[in-house]
Amino acid sequence: MNQEPTQHMPGIFNQVCIVGAGAIGGWLGAGLARAGCAVSMVARGPTLAALQRDGLQLHSGAPEAPLLQTHLVQASDDARAIGPQDLIVVAVKAPAMRDVALQLGPLLGPNTVVLTAMNGVPWWFLQGFGGALQDTRLRTVDPTGDIAAAVPAHGILGGVVHVSCAVLRPGVVRHNFGNRIILGEPSGLYSARAAALGELLTRGGIDAVVTDRIQQEIWFKLWGNMTVNPVSAITGADSHRILDDDLVRGFCSQVMVEAKEIGRRMGITIDQQPEDRHALTRKLGPFKTSMLQDVEAGKAVELDALVGAVKELGALTGVATPFTDALLGLSRLHARVRGLY
């Protein structure tokens, strides 16, 4: 790895704020609390009340004999009451990112690190990356540029989460399986802050790995869930029923072929074939995707970050995307009819 200039290296991550007090935010918040950080959480409604009353609760282990951890956190619905932080962890769904970004100001200091732990293609994906596309704004995920304007580019650290967690009730998170987060600078340069955060998370019991190719990790995870998620949202089917249908699985594979070529033109190589990834998905057992859960709960869906950005990157790299376009069109119409897009 190359060495990153030192002017943006922060100190120790003593003060940490979690923005997005859901499953992933709760899991990371618990890990950082175990590592000795003073953890705050921005929350609203019943979640805010539960955090203030009972603290952050994390269930793990076997369902019949769960291990329960409780961590006292400062919780508020007003970032001004929390103040500047050493680290902000953003763990929200992509449709909420613009509103969240506009509220981060009071949490930001000159050296604050903003770790994104989100699904799909983030607004900073081409920051210091992409060859001829470097620093191009992705209009599908940041159409007005408000996110990039609100979050200082030098503070961003990318995160890719490989874990299954669920919210049991407000303020209470269940850790099911997986325990990994991959960290990396958008530029691919080595940084002391990424190494320090990796060590901190490891101390808190989370398997943290630092990479110099965070965009590759984002794209590979996206490659697996950009099809199953929207197909499940449209059909209501779990992962196994989708993969058991030859025609549907074949359609998903064609979308993945397009995404693989887009990645290759950006310098991201995927050695697997779609069927290899389908086999890996099968090993997880039948599951209901997060996008299907959002549809059933009446929440906005993450189509722009998962599918729309792929279509946009296809246009930018000169890759035709007829199958991706069909998936986006159908899933977007499905969501619009339900007021979820």
C-alpha cells in the first residue's frame, strides 16, 4: 500500500456516535463500547426512549440460551446535544442518507472520521478511484450533491459489513451470524486511522480487516445482492425460491454478467461466475431479504444504491445493461405503486 499524507490523521477514537440505531448500527455500537469508547447514538421515537431507559442491548449466541450484553450510551434526537466526535458511524439505508448528511454538522470536528456501513454503491465510490471516472459524482445516489457537500471528503472511511443482525424491538439487536467488517480508504492509500480503527474493533470482538481495495469489496458484495433483493421485493419469494426457478436464476445471472463487466472496466476483477455466487447464497439457507422486509414494513427501498448506480456506472463505462435496466424498471415501478420509492 502507499502511504497517505498525515494531515488528516485523527487521534484515538474516544468519542463515537452511531447514526442509524438499527441492527448494524447496534452491532457496531456494542463492539465499540466493548472496546472502551464512549458511544452516543442518534435516534428517534421508541428507539430513543428505549436507549435512554435501558441502554443498547445486544443478544448473541444460541436462541434458546442467548447471551445478553447491555451498554449504557448517550442517546439523543438532536446532534447538537452530542457534539463533535472522533468517529461517526453511518449505518442507515441509502434513501435516508441525504437527510442524515444534512444533520451531521454538529458531530463533525476537523479530524472526525465518518465510517459508512451501508449497502450498495455509496456516494463517494469514485472518490480517488475509477481511472478516467475518478471523482465523478454518481447522480443516482447523490443527485443534488448535498451529501458530498455535507460530509468532508477527507474524513470518509469505507466499511463493508458481512454479518446478519436483526432488531428484536427498539434498542435491542439480535446478532445471528457473521462478525466481519472490511475497512478501507476510498483512495486505496494506507492510513493510520484505518489501521487504528481496525485494531479498536478487533479489541471489541469484531473481526475487522483493512484493505487497499474497498471499492472491490463493495462491488463484490453488491454483485450478490443487487439481484436477489429486488426480485424478492417484487415476488415476495425467499432466496431459495428465487434460485430454484431456472428462468429467474438465469435472469439474475445475466444482470450479474453486466455488473461484472462494468467492474472490470473500472479495475475491479471478479473471478467467480454467477453460478458460483448463487451456490454461496444457497449455503446461507432460505432467507427473506432486507428489501422484501422493507416492502412488507412499508419502508422506502434501496433501489438507487443497489441497482440504479449500476445502470449509471454502465453508461459511464460504456457497458450495455438491458437486463439491469429491466430489473430496475420493474422493481422501481413496483415500489412506486406502493409509495416506497
